Amino acid sequence: LPKKPQISSYVYNGLNSLFDVGSQITARENLTKFLNASMANGYFLHVGGNQFYKNRIGLIKIYNYWRDISTLKIPLVLIGSAPDERTQKEYANSKYKNDIIFSSGLSDDMVKQAYQGASVFVFPSLAEGFGWPIAEAMACGCPVVTTNSAPMNEVGGEAAIYIENVNKFDNLDSWAKSASNIIESFLSKGEEELKNVKQKGVENALRFDSTKTIAEINDIYTKVYNLKHGQHENS
């Protein structure tokens, strides 16, 4: 802008009301039927496409290293576009590829249930326009592990579990190994601690409320109008 505006503000968009906390058991049962693979003991979840910044390659590496150190044997479910050539190659080279599942074309309701049933939502993006899946997962009561960089940490707030950005490491493997240790530490927490993390996420997602969005936009328009017409805010 040629000069500093009198009013400069921002308003978060509101989450779709579709996303809410449901029955984890029912969600896992339904996803098991849909994917024809057992989700009964939980699973890693990712929602996104093949864009480089979504870091699907890094996600699979994290999963590989995590499986190496964990006694849990839960699958990794990637919802979104079918894997591109690079992602397919990383998948094919994984010794845990039989537990890595790609799924496309899910209904909105099935995506919601995927969030509700997941053990953890892993979103290791390098960058995002905003990163709505973080808020969606939290609204469904799913713990979130994401990158400690903007805007991911703006959406996650104090409710997410953070891993460092890959650019702080010498290579993707050392980064993935570090991230896998953080996830294993999180999944090893007691039931009460896990419950607290989920609750913090649900509360954090309330920041993205469409009714608040409308009210805040209206407030900004009112301030602009009053500035233009020389009126006090409460006039």
C-alpha cells in the first residue's frame, strides 16, 4: 500500500461445522470396512496432496523410523491424491509398506471419521497457506503433530505437539529420526495425559468459529464506516 492504513486487522475463517468429536471406536470400525484393513488399534493419519510442501516423502520416512523404535504396529493412512512418482518410490522402498495405505475420493463424512479414529494426525508440512487440516483434526479430538513454523504453529497454538522444520537438519533422514522420537515420546504418555492433549486441541479449534468470523468482520466494517464519517464507535 502507498501508506499505512488506519485500520489493519485479520479475521480467521470458520471451520466447517462437519468436524466434531465422535466415537473413536465407531470411526475405526467404519474406516476398517472402507479401507478393508484393520484400524482397530489406531493409526497414523495424514490428509493432503503431493505438493512438495506437504512433505509426504518426509512423512513416510518418519513412519519408517518410528516403526523401528516402537512396539506399536499401527498403520499409516494417507488421505488425498494418489501418490505421485516420488512418493510411490519412497513407499515401495519402505519395509513397512504393507502397513502404508493411500486412499482417495473419501466423502466428507468419512474424512471426519478418519480424524475421529486416528491415534495421531501427523502434518509435517514445510509451508502452508494456512493448514486447515490441523484445526479439523483438533476439532475431531485427534492429537496433532506438526511443524514448528508459521503458519502451522499459528493454527496449532499451544495444543499441538511440534517437530522442528527440516531446514534445521543436515538431511531428511536425521530430521525424520528426530521427529519419530518426538512422536514415540508422545504416544508413550499415559491415558490421562493423552486425554488432556485432545481436550486442549478441541478448545483450540474453537478459535476458528464462523459465527465469530461474521461478528469480527462486521466490527471491522463498522470501524471503517465510523472513521470515514467521523462518528464514534458506539454511535
